[in-house]
Amino acid sequence: MKKSIIVLLIAVLFAGFAFAGTLKGSAGLEFNVDLKKATRTWGFKNASEWKYSFDFEFDSTAVEVNGEGKLWAELAISGSAWIGVEDAAGASGAVTGEYKVELSKANIHIGDDLVIGILNEGNGKDFAHHYWLDPDTGEIIINYVKDDHEAANIGGFTVTYKDWVGGFGAKGTWATDPAEFTFYGHGATPEFKFAQDQIKVQAGGYAAYSNNTNVFERASFAGAGAKAEYAADKLTAYAGIDAMYDAGFRYEALAQATYFIGEKGFVGADAFAANGQFRGYTGDDENKPILDADVYASYTLDVNEEVAVKLFGSVEITDALVDSREIVAYALEAATVKEFTFTLSETYLVYAKGLRLMARVDYKAEKFAAWAQVDPWFSFGDKTTMTQFGVGCGISTTAIIDKAELGLKYTRADFAKVEDAIKDEGLVTAYVTIAFDNTPAEE
């Protein structure tokens, strides 16, 4: 134990000083033709390089370059650092960590309206995002059902002109027989606004042509989509559709609406439709229609100045048009009393005959924060079985080291038994985390 504490203190000191530093970087776009017989490749290449040092204050750990004039360039780099000690209560107390630097922006501006991006070829728009509910928080999360609009980072550039956006990438080789090639392009319109900007519409498309299935896991494909949005004081609505052809026709469509009850609550509903290929159905089922739907409501009740209660409920139906449908009823209650937040949630799976419960308490003080949680799961069949009994807790602080979080947590424990043995005794983690992100905000 003493050894683990010493290792943790070393990690704290290392994290507090070594990750202070500056970043330097560059980015470029090339088009290469390699004439060497063994390779014989051609295509775009997005070149980037960065260096980092640890000689200056943490506040300076960022770089952004902005030129001036009618033709100028901008560059942004961001980084993050993490270091921790896992299983600190054990004898080995292994130190783990990661330092990552990312080039987040590399653009050339021509006048006021034209921007050439040389970071990569970009991705096509996806308009029918599938909404679903986070079972832990009850919040609505956007889930990108498919990634066919993505370009697999083959190398290229983007072009933006007065909110019209597009991108192109290409690469290939003639060292093989037959020669291999891949092209990818995409484009999208600006958001056209109507009715005093309450209504917005947008459309876009993408296409790839390749004889190398290792790039996209398919030879070629093309897709297009559109969206319409409405936003007023009390009502928001969204409708989007995507269609794609890839040795067969695929589609997905989404409709979503939310009505706000003052500033304290809302009610809403979603509907998502697609064909069976998006769920991995094959054969006669690949064009089977899919329909998911859910309704939800949330309201926050202020009891007094120190007590607030949030209530959330939802019912979600998956595959409503087929016998394998699943209905999930979910409820969340969260009460804030001074520095404490008490959270309860219940998830009932109707057809799977299961009940998932979660109880959590959070305490937030001036110098530290702490939490504890239990989440038992039950299955109802011939007899009631506890399939999971999760336990976790943790404490953290940002007051000891400036710009760093120091903490200790106990996670992954599952005290449900299988053949009289506990599933998982859990993981103890002592950690120090330092993170910085200096990516410029989108205008």
C-alpha cells in the first residue's frame, strides 16, 4: 500500500509539472505520384507535424496561427493528458497514462467567403440522426445510425463558400493488376431560413467510387438527404431523411417534436423509420420496415430555494411493426438538497421481463466532490433472478493541483453471484487527469 501511495504521489508531481508546455505544428496538402515500381501509388496526402515541449506554464499549452490579408492561413492544435494509478490498493499499482495532440483546424482563406480546408476530405451530411434516451440520465442523445457518409480518411480537401460546403478525396495504385483507385466526394447546401428564421431547410449528398473494397467495405455507394427544422418559443420540430444506394436501396427517416412547459419542463415524441439493412437483417428481411417510437416528459419542481426535484419519464418501442418488438418504460427522479443530489431510476423491459434500478447520491463541496451508486438488475422468468448488483463510489478534487483533477474511485464491482461466486470484485483506481482543449469555437 505504501508503495502504491508513493507511486501515486510521483504521478501527481509528474502530472503537475511535466505536462506544462507549448505546442508547435504545421499542416499541408500534397498530391503525390510515386513512380517506384514496388509501390506506384498516387493520391492526395494530408501532411501534418507537431512538436511539444515542457518548458513553460500550462496556460500556454496551445497554438493557433491566424494570418492577415486577402489570402491567409489558420491553424489550431489541441492536446490532452491523462495519468493514473490502477488498483492502488494492490501490490503492483501500475501507472498508466496517455498524452494526445490533435490538429483540429487547417484552413486557407481566400477573401472573405472562400475557405480551403487541407486537414482531410471531410464527411458528408447525415440528416436522419436517430434519437434515443440515455438510460442513466434520461437525456435525449443523438445516435448516428450509419456511417456510410464517412470517407474513411483517404486524403483530400474541403471547400466552403458562403456556407456551401463540399469535399473531395482520391488515392490509388497501379502496382497491382488491376490498378486500384478510390474517389470520394460530398456537398451540402447552406441552411435556408424562412418565416423569420423559424424554419430551416438543408440538403446534401455524397458518393464514392472504388474498386478496392478494403477502403469502405464495399465497392461504391451514393447517398443524399435533407432536413427541415422548426423552432418557436414553445415548440421545436425536426424531420430528416437519408437515402442510399449500395447494391440495394436503404433509407432512414426521423421525425421529432418537443413542446416546452415554461422553463421547467417539456413533453416530446420521436419516430424513426428505416429498412432492415440498418439492423443487419439479410435475405427476405433486409427490406423489412423498421419503426421505433418513444414519448417522454420532464419537469423540474422547485420546492424552495434549497430543494429542487426533477422528474422524467418515457416509453420507448423498438421494432414496433414486428413480433420481436421491445417496449421499455423508464423513469428518473432526482432531488437536489443543498450540496446533495439524490437520483433514482427505474427501467422496465416489458417483453424481456426485466427491471433495472439505480440509486445514486452525489455530494459537491467547495474543495471536493464525492458520489456513491448501486444498480441492481432483475430478470423475471419462472423465478425472479438478480442478474446484476453493481456498486461504485468515488471522490475527486480540483483544489489541490491547479488545472488538474485528483481522485480515487471504486468501479466495475458486481456482487451478483454466478454459481456461488461474485461476478466482479471491482477495480480501484487512483488517478490524476490534466486536460486542455484550445480548439477555437465555431462561429
